[in-house]
Amino acid sequence: MAAQAPAATQARARPRAGREPWLDWMVLPTLVVMAVVVGYPIVYTILLSVEDYNLLDFSPANFIGADNYTKLFSDPIFWQSLRNTAVYTFGSVGISALLGLALALLMENLGGARFRAIRALLLTPWAVPFVVVAFLFRYMYLQNGGVINALLLSSGLASAPVPWLNSASLALPAVMVANIWAMAPFFFLLLSAALSAIPNEVIESARVDRAGTWGMIWHIKLPFLRNPLLISSLLMVISNFNDFAKIWAMTQGGPGYSTSTLVVYVYRLAFENFEFGYASAIGVIWLMMLMVFAWFYMRALRMERR
């Protein structure tokens, strides 16, 4: 009986199999910090989004309900900024992914010190800070004295300097080129690692079956690259959706609002016009879009782990 008593006590103390505590107390300090740093600004932004609050009025905030959200539907600058955000984000990510995939496939079987140096050179743009990239391309795009216009004029491809960043139709593509140049090495690095992880048995079996180059790429390599490509693309979509530094350093959203994205428009409303209520409403819509992309990203991560 004495030997059975400790065993019964341990059985009662042991948690039931298959049941986990709903809260791990070890992560409680992290949850508190996240609630203060992330949760409070989100809640405060949601509260501001239903108020009319402008610092220039020197008056307290007034509750106006959903008026800020209904104002969005008739705001042409909001829709233009949303369209610019979609074009900038998905265009940059799509072209960068294709360039990174092409470079990874071209450099896959190249070895030697010379090709290792080329690989390192191709990864250099990813190591350059985004603000440096923005100012670098801004000076390259200068209408008078820029290296791009100098090359175009000397080669006879242009008869007059091209106003790259001063034209409403050219400014957004010009900023996207800088973004693609800085982002393509990320896809090149990730897809190169994914290509090296393809089992040699699969490649050798395809060669025994006399698979051609395009057949090898389309039927063997691309299926192995699908999940890494999807996850990296979603991650870059989230990153580019929040991109502020390159656009603001190159064009500040201009000329006019031709390169204004949601993050630039929110910045202008909040810190130039001091319309914190309306800016908060746009910020809430912006947050909801990011949460959708984050949900797809987490779902893709779970699918890859299975």
C-alpha cells in the first residue's frame, strides 16, 4: 500500500495525455511587450479612425462613426494610391521572381572561382541599404547629368533628356526598376539553395529517361521550387506593401500622386496635413490587407512543413 501511494500521487499530478495548457507562462513577458508595442497602437488607430481629429483645428477629437470609411469611396487619391500599391508590389515581386529564377537556373551548374565571384557580384544589390539604392538610382535618373540619359544621348537612342522621375507616366516604372534591381538577388539566393536541395536521384532518373532541358525545368525542377517560390513571393509582397523608404527618397510620391502608395498617402495625411482620423481609417484598411497576405503566408508555411 505504501508503494502504491506515491504512484497514485504522481498520476494525479501528471497532466492528462493529449491536453496542453492554454497558456505557457514562459511567454507571458513576450505577450505583455507585444500588447504594449503592437496591440496598443492598433487599438488606438482603430479608435482614431472613427473620429474627426486634426491637429490644425486645435480642438478635441469628435466621434463621427464610419464617416472616414465612407469618405474613402469618393476619394480619388486613395484609389490611385491603392492602384499604385498593387502595380508596384505585384509588378516588382513578379518580375524579380522571374529574374531570380532565371539567374538561379543559369548559374546552377557553373562552378569554379570565377563563377563564385559572379555569384557574389549578383548578390551585392541585396546587401545595399534601400535608402542607398534609392539615392543611387535617383542620381542615375537625373534629367541633366544622369548617367542613364548620358548613355541614351551618346548612343543616339534619345534626342533629348528623358524626365524619368518628373513624368507622371515614367516615375512609377522608374522606381520599380530600382526596386527590382535590389530585390531580384533575394530570389536568386533562395532559389539557388532550393535547386541544390533537389535529390540527385530525381535528376539522374530524368536524364536516364532522356528528358530535355525544358522538360527537366518544367517537370522536375519547377515542382520542387513551387513552395519556396510561393513563400518568398508572399514575404516580398508583404515587404513591398510597406515599402516607404525607396519611394519617398526618390519621388516623395510625386509628381503629383503618380507614385503615391498607401503608405506614402497615409504619411502625407498624418504628418503633412495632420488629418489623423482619416489617415487612421486608411491605415486600418491597409492593416486588413496585410493581415490577408500574412494569413496566406502562414498557410503556405504550414503546407510546406507537411
